[in-house]
Amino acid sequence: MNNTNLQNSTANIDFEFDKQHIWHPYTSMSNAAKVTGVHSANGCELTLSDGQVVIDGTSSWWACIHGYNRPEIIDAMQHQLSTLSHVMFGGITHAPAVNLCKRLVDMTSPKLTKVFLADSGSIAVEVAMKMAMQYWQGRNKPQKQQLLTVKRGYHGDTFAAMSVCDPDNGMHTMFGDAVTEQLFAPAPQSEFNQALVSGDTDELEAILIANHHKIAAIIIEPIMQAAGGMHFYSAEYLVALRALCDKYQVLLILDEIATGFGRIGKLFAYEYSNIEADILCLGKALTGGYISLAATICSDEVAKGISDSPAGVFMHGPTFMGNPLACAAADASLRILQSGDWQQQVTQIETQMKHELAEAIEYEHVKNVRVLGSVGVIEMDSAINTGALQQAFIELGVWIRPFGNVIYITPPYSISSAQLTTLTNAMKTIAADITQEQSSADTFSNG
């Protein structure tokens, strides 16, 4: 790396201006959290503005599944940038959108045939909710406008998406009556790779019995509740859920924004259950993490119901819908998935993490250790200080951002065995430090 360029990059980051004027996710402007400057990224590594290189354990919030600076995606974006970077999607189409949607229809389950392209995961969820409500208008049941979901879920930060996030411990409880009141069943208790626990869907079915006449859809993250603590649950729960949706005439929305494109061992998490959604939400890794894009895919029946509604058309149309640059990036990313060895990569990551993280369960303050696909989790028995731990991880040469009481990694699929060991060793070091410190000065714990 050119040291002069790095020094210039460091000098160009005005950290004081950032602190005073720039909001970062989930932070206070009165008591701004420390931020880390990044100069560049390549492969599975981030070069910080001070020259330190750290291994990225989060794939930039689970999105950069192929790593950084992947030539196939960069080339596709550069070509598209010089040809057609953006054009309105109203009344216009273009090859990047058509090619991407062909690929999505081919990759997802046979029932899913109609693709709506938006610009973020939250909007994909909003679109899915609107699709469900408008579908029932076309089926002469306009009263079906509520959503049913399970606790511990997370589906985004916009207002409709907030309404189906966890109502007790979620990030959006402070908005009160401004958020539409939805229906919530208990979170799944049946563990992954285990049979359905007796009674696990009883309360959910009771809600359906009492309210199915006004419920448009059930929305759920299949197999893994991500922001809900990286909780993995039984595939049989989804099978039962699909059957209940059919029984009580309620649509099923699967939110695969975090789990889609191989993250937890299957191309899509619903494949563990061999079920099909009526509406599917995708985002994050859709473009390999290179630019924002999301997709909501529905069945022919849902699309026909919407067309039969009084409006006759689906009432949504973002300015950057079907952005050609984002579509080109996504098409290139999906080509890598379809022609590559992601399955072998994810299996190897899973095997190595299971082996290397196993010993952490013996630490005094570790509640649980779990791995599925390329997600590795050490769950502590109490909340931890994200800011303090983030800096501690940097000192260990890794970028890991824990939350709540969970230390987790979701590395790029292209990570080397040595890099992954550095990540898992860092996780264990911090978990052990928490164990040691909690009994004395409680350095890392929130108490």
C-alpha cells in the first residue's frame, strides 16, 4: 500500500466533524460513540485509517459474502456505470433488471414468480406487507389488514417494519401509538435440528383462531432470528407454520434478508423446511454487499389478487426502483454463487467454527455456544458493552461488533482457515476476559 495515500486518507477523515455532525446507526449525538476510520478493504480484510489491518468478522452486517474488491462485481459495476447508472423504472426496463429477475425466479422456489425491486431490506418488508393487504382487497376481504408474527423478531427500521419487530425488547418500543399495533405469538422454542416441541405453536394458533378474519399475513425470519440474538429454531416449526397459514387462509411472508444466499448453510433458509412462501423478502447479500438493493418476490396468486383489487395496480414505486447499477452488481454476485463453491466454503467454515468455539461453553459466564452455516455465536449470560469490546477486538486484529449479550461472527465465505482461526480466537479471548472481569471490576459488562 502507498503510505502517502494512506496518510492522506487519514488526514482527510475529520473525526471531530464526524463526532459533532454525523449520525451513525443507533448512536447518540450528545454522547457520540467512538468510530473507527477505514481506508480500504480487500478480500476479508479492512485497512484502518491508521494503517492497521483487521479481519472482518461481520461481512459488513452480513452482506459482503464474497469479500471486498471482488473483480467480477467491480467489473460489472464499472461497465454499468459507464453505460447506464440510473434510469426511472416507471414505463422503462433494462437488461440488468431483467437478467437479475430471471436469476432470482430461477434460484427461488417455483411458486415465487413476480419480482419487485426496491432499495433496502426495510422497504422490501414494507412492500411485502402492502402486497399482503392489497391481495386480500382483491379477494373481497379488505378487513384483513393486520400482521401476525413472533417475538424476538426484527424486520427493519421503517414504521411498518417496526410494527412487526419484537414489541418488548426490540429497538423501537419508544414510538408507542405511532406504530401500528400488530399481533405477536411467543418466539419458537423448538431448537434447530430438533423435533417440534409439543405446544410450541399453540398460542400462535389460538391467535389465528380468534383473529384470522383480520390477519393478512404472518411474517417471520426462517430458522434464524438474527437481531433477536442469533437464535436458531427448528425447521419443523416452519412446517407447522405453513400448515397453519393454509388452514386459516393467511399469507406467509418469509424475511430472508439476513439468511438468504447461503449464510446459514442452505441457499435460502426455508429449504431446511422444504416449504414455500407466498411472499419472500431478500436484501443484504443480494449484491454481495457492494451497493444497496432488495427484492420482494411473490406468487402468481398474490400478484393476481393485487391486480384484482380496487386499485388494479400495486401501490408502490420507489425512485431508485430497479436501479441498473445495483442490478448489475446483484447479477454478478448471484453468478458467483451459482457457479462457485459457496456450499463447500460455508460447510468448511461451519466445521471449523464448531471445533474452535466449542471450548468457550466451559467459560463461567458463557450461556451458550452455537454455530449454523457461517454464523458463529458465543452467548454471554448478561449484556455486554459493544463500544468497549469493539476496541478490544481491534487490538486483537479483528473487526467484530457484538450486540446485546451476543458475540458473533458472520465472515465472508472466502475467508481462509487462518483468518477464521484469528476470529474465533479473538471471540474466545474476549469471552474469557468477560468471565475474569465480571468477578472483579466488571470492565466489559454493562452490569
